[in-house]
Amino acid sequence: MKKVLVVDDSAVWRTYLQNLLEVHGYTVEVAKDGLEGLNTFFSFLPDTVIVDYVMPKLNGVHFTRFIKSFSTFKNVGIMILTGAEETINPFWAKKSGANAFLKKTAPQSEIEKTVLEFVSQPFSIEWSRDLYTLRNEPFGELVDILEESLRDSTITKEILQLSEYIYDEKLVMKKIYNLFTELFEFDNLYACVSTYSHARIYAFGNKELAKPNFVFKKAEETKFFSYFKYTDAYYEGTERKIENAITEVITRREEPIGFITIENPKIPEVAERILALANYSISLIFDLLNYHMLLGSQKELEEITGAYNRHAIAAKMANLIDFSKRNQLSLSFVSIRLLNLRKLYTSKGADYTNELLRTFVKFLEEQLSDTIARIELGKFLVVILGKNVAQVQKQLNSFQTLLNESDEYRNLKEIEIEMNLFAWNGESVGEILEKL
């Protein structure tokens, strides 16, 4: 049964919304101000929140910004209620992370319809270890929340400043290690950053370091999975298991691009919280490191599949857009998402799945176009010049039929795909990639 938290300083509105939601089968808890709302949120862990804008101690926008600062709450739905004379600047409204806004002055039938439609959406909460401390140590004062926010912004700033050293990957990793040694006590730090085909792993510490295979084995106890073919280790380690450690998987565009493992933290809860706070900013740095590596290597093709990498396809698309404009040719784009790629990696292994991906790209080249890029771990872009949308759609229908019926490519039936087709309508390369 889905859970909804109602936060409002008006007893009338709390009772009204609670009754409405409980009648429709939802489990509901209420709070009378922003501070109580936060503490109730961390103990109740709702899927959806309906929060008033103007409240004592903490308003609805600040409440929302704080909740959404936790990556584990990215899929929680938050609706902000506003009164007749209350206005929220559109920029700050969007940046607060709220999913919807509703005026309390709307007709009752509209309010009830909007609220029920909102809470019925597939919002959800994901359990995360960084909730442990907050669930057991409620915020007593607003200063506690400000201190938590200050810690978050300070760590973020310190990590993002490392972008000036992006030309020296090992130095960046060492500075991350040095930062963490100032924040909490531990023995060793292992940091892995990876493209879709290549992983680079570093280690720093005061105690005996473990070899990369033991580090990866420990990381895989969490949700991290090995999908790359090549691994470069930039340290010497010994043959020993890692027993006591915590791992934070670093994700970008919802896909893993590495991890950080902390061995023997003195206070695990502190280390876990700081790693969770640092995840987003580290992901930006890791993404820059990967981009810099691709630029430096001057490689255009992704090593596992043979498709263009994200950097190379941007330049290729710019040339094709210019050519299509000058020659008045149609230009179409097909985005192909592999829906079960993670499942294949974990169930069939990296070697089998990567070979399957190579075969898939070969099939795309034969049937659609030779301009193919791997733009995310499980997403490919096909660029087709000289055909309009109707012609490409016909081509896609034939592609799907052949994919289902071909004996030569029967192993590709294991892949679940989702395809989206759109024509170029004057967008820049960045806008096209953002649309994908």
C-alpha cells in the first residue's frame, strides 16, 4: 500500500487531505510544520508528499529542496500547495525539485481530482543505508537542518574544484582521498572510474592494499556490476580479501561509471553519509575524467561495440546537420534503449553480453545505417541521412521483423529494445543529445 505524507500548518487541510487519501486506500501520516514534516518523512519514508508552501520553521520549498538533496529520494513525488496570494518564482519552484504545484483556491472537485491523480503516479522511495542515522537521530532544531545543508554544499564545492586538475586523473583521485581523510577516519580508499569498455582503478591508504580483483568482488556485493572489458590498475596490491568496507556506486545518467570503496571506516555511518553527499559531485568529476580520456586518446570508436563514442558522434552529427541543410536532405535520428542490459550483464556475464552488443551493432549497421553511437551504457543512437520519418519508420518495421525472425541473429532475441524515432527540426547537437 502506497504511503503519503501530508505537511500543513492548517489542521483543516491536514484532516481534509488525510480523509480523502485514506478513503482511497492510502496510508497517511501528517505533520504540522516543516521541521516535524522532515522528521516524519525520515521515519515514515513515504512514496509521495503533499506539503504546504508557507509554514512555520521551514517552508515547502526549503522542505522539498532538502528532501531532494538525497539521491535516494529522487523518485519520491512532492506536490506543493499554495494559497491565494502566495506566488513562487518559477525558477526556484523548478529547482526545488517539486513535481507539481496546486492552488488551494481551486474548486474542491479539481483539488481532489488533481491530488488523487498525482498520488496514483509511480512515485516510490528506495531504501538506502545513508538513511540510518537520520531515521534514528531526528532533527531537533532548524539549526540541525542548516548544518546538514552546509555540510552538503561544502563537500560539493570541494569536489567540484577538482575539475581544474582534470588533466591528471591520479592527482584528482589522490585529492579525493585527502579530502576524505580530513572528514573521517579509515584505512584505505579504492576509487574506480570507467567508460563503457575501460576501467581505471586507484588506491591510497596507510595499510596493506588489496589487488583490484578483490576490490571489484567487494564492490559487486553492492549494486555495482562489471561491464567493461579492460582494467588498468594504478597501484600494487596483495592477494587478500576485503572484509570490512563500504562502497558507494557512482552513477551518471542513472548508469554506473565507477565506485569508491572505503576500507575499515572507524564510524561507518559517518563515512556512508559523506559518500552519499559526495556522489553527485564525484559523478560530474568522473564524467569529465572520462571525457578527457576520450579526447586525449583521439579514438572515435567505442572499443567493445565498434560504435562511435559520445564524443565522436557529436562532431559527426554537426557535419551531417550542415550537409543536410546545404543539400536540403532529410535527417532522422533513432534512439534505441536496451531495456534488460543490466539483467544480461548480471545473469550472463560481461564477456557474453559484450559479444552480444557487438553483434547487435553489426546488425544495426546492416539494416539501418553505419552512423551508430553508444551514447549511454544501454542506449544507442542511429543517424539516418536522406530519408524522411515515414521512410525510416518503414525501415524500422522491417528491422524489428528481421530481428524476431532471423536465424543468423537469433541470439539477439534475448535483448529487449525500445525505439524512438524523430526528425531533425533545426536543433543543435547538444539539444538532440539532451532530447535523447
